[in-house]
Amino acid sequence: MKQKIIILYFYVLLLTSCGAYFNQPVGVQKAVFGENTPATITLKNLPPPKEQVVVGVYKFKDQTGQYKPTEIGSTFSTAVTQGATSILIKALQDSNWFVPIERENLSNLLNERNIIRSTRQEYATDANTKDAPLTPLLFAGVLLEGGIISYDSNIITGGYGARYFGAGASTQYRQDRVSIYLRLVSTSNGKILNTVYVSKTILSQSIDASLFRYVNLNRLLEVETGFTRNEPVQLAVTEAIEKAVEGLVVDGIKDKIWEVKATNKEVTDFLTAYEKEKEAADLALLYGRDRYEKRGKVGFEIDGGTAYIDGDYVNPVPKPLVKASVKYFFTPNFSINGAASVFRVGNKDRLDVGYGSIDINLNFLILPFDSFSPFVYVGTGTFFNSAYENIQGKIQGGLGLEYLITNNLGINAYSEFNMCFSDNVDYMKAGKRDDYFYCFGLGLSYYLPQRISKRISK
């Protein structure tokens, strides 16, 4: 019965958490039209132009020269598609802003036109048809250049799993990244009008579960299941190219290279939304991080925890602690913290006394632009009993972790070491060593909202 429950548990875990498990290919599938990407919808919903722009694309190629990586090295298959020119032309048509003209295989087009001319001259019976000129070729007002400039594999790899008495499950993931550059060139003077840089991550995941168990002396039960899912590289390249075309169109509107057929309010709202996205991209870092100051300059914190004395008595016991503090960030990393706390320290069957404390600390936030960040601090302070008789000085230092639930609200946990300048904290002077005590706390922080998110230069 126990073994059946274990088997059922892992099957339920695998099947309920992985929708792709239900879409396993078990038969031949018919041809379908290619999938759209999230950028395709945005591209088709761009405001229309007053006049479409004739554009030529000679070559938009893979400039990485990379081959597809495998576990044993690499193969002769390229890491990214070699048909990026076709993808770019399709994106230009979807935008409804451009009229793409054939330039990638221009020699084929010119040869066909020569065949038409020679056929007319030799076989046309009507003199008018024989001498009729071909329709002139369109010439491009602008050219699009660039290419796929990088394919970085394994920028993030990882996974987790567990196994107990022959039963277990695990998952692994890997993230690659492809980057492209697209530039707009004027054919009248060769000036580069705009350049857009876009990158797209590519995710691969695998999940598996297994059971290996002797059900009795001579019977072995072994069960394995799982799947692997890889994001298609071609779709990632397509989405990056479509995003780059969108950037070219919007930057052209902003720089007045071309005009849009929409009201001033519609254009303003459209450009404002684009500027917010660009600002977020300008502050973005690798691995989903950014350079926004999420915390306000002024924050308030309240903590609860325990204090633990290391004095002259044996058998110390933890006692309650409550602390309130205010902090001011003068840089994204550094802040000055002022704190007031009340706490008790004690030893089993010997000591139970209370103190109040006033401290000032210099706090260093290690990852100021992340929602989750460790921090360390040092400072000095003084503490005293309720009668203001046993007044002592101290220095303290601590470390902790803070997690922002929102930009204004966070939770934190910390541990603190307090080195006192007296051996009388426990009201007993014995030996040469001064008394110490430790504080452990869990708290809630609130930061006053900033009117404008401060932008940090890279």
C-alpha cells in the first residue's frame, strides 16, 4: 500500500504540474500555418502610416558563425536560422508601414526581365508589344541592414530534485539568448537614420520522475516518465526581428522621419507607452534584473524577536525584543538607521532583566536594485535599565535579508552581535571578559513612495 501511494503521488505531481505531458505526439500531424509570436500582434496593431515606405533588404544574415551545441561538442548544424532575411521581409509586410522590394535575389529578377525582353523581340507579332517597355523597377528610399550578432548558450542552467528510498523526481532548465541589430540607412546620402538592438531568451526545460524498488525478494519494480520542452530558436529569432521592426517604426515617428495617420492624442499616448518600455529596457540587466531604485529614501521598520545574553551566568535563555527604527538612504547602497528597542535578557533560574536601547547604524544594502537583497550593518549605541541606573555603551554589527513585497513594503530577518563595554549587564562582575548579547529578529519595513523612479546611469 505504501509503495502504491508513492507511485500515485509522483504521477499526480508530474501530470498536474506539466500541461505539456498531455500533448505528447502519438501520431502524424498535418501541416499548419506558422505560429505567431507575441510581437506579431503588436506589430500588426501599429497606427497606420500616411504613406508606406519602399524598403530594400539585401541580406540579413547570421553573423555569429556558431554551430548548434550538443553534449559531446557541436554539430555542423547552425545554431540559428539562415533564413532571417525572409523573416524580416514578412515582419515588414505585417507592419503595413513598408513596401519591401526584392533585393536578396536581384540577379534572378534581372535575368527574368531580360528573358521577357528577348522573348518579346523574337516572338511578338504585334509591333506595339515588341517595343513596349517593361514596368520600371521600384527603387528603395531606405535600406535595412544588420544581422543576428550573437547566440549565447547556457547563460543560465540549473535544476532541483529529490530522491527517497528509490523514488524521486527532478527538473532541469537551460536558458540561451539570441541578439540582433537592425539599422535603417538612407539611400539618398548613406546616412544611418536609426539602429535598434533586441535580444530574446530561449528556454529549455526537462522534468522526470522515477521509482526503483524491490517489491519482494525476487521482484523489482522500475518506473520512469518525463518530458523535455525546448523553445524553438526560429520563433525566438522571429520575435526579436518583429520587435526590432516595431522599434524602427516608433523611433521614426518620434524623430519625424515619417508621418503617422492618427490624431495627436493617439500619437502622444502611443509614444508615451513606448518611452516607458524603452526606459525599462535601458535600465534592464541580465537575468531579469534592473537598475531601478525600488526603495524610497526614507523608510520605517518595526521588528520583533529575541535577545540572548552571553555573560557570567550559565544557561542563558532567549528573551523577547521589540525594535522600531527609521532609515534614510543617501545612496542606493548606504543608509543611516536610527533605532530604539526594548528587550530582556536572562539566564535560567538566575536572571531576568529588561533594558531599553538607542542605536545608530550604517547599513550597506548589497543588491539595492533587487527585490531580494542581503544587507550588513555596523553602529554604536547605549542601553539602560528602567531606573536609568545601569547605563552601558556598546557597538553592534549584524547581517540580514530583506525581500520587497512591493516597492513600498518589505519583510526582513536579521541577526545582530552586541559587544558591551561593561561586565555589569547581568549585574554580576566576574572574570576579565565583558558581557555580550545577541539579537535575532523578524520585521516589516515601509518605504515612503518616490514621486519619480530615479534612474541610475550604467
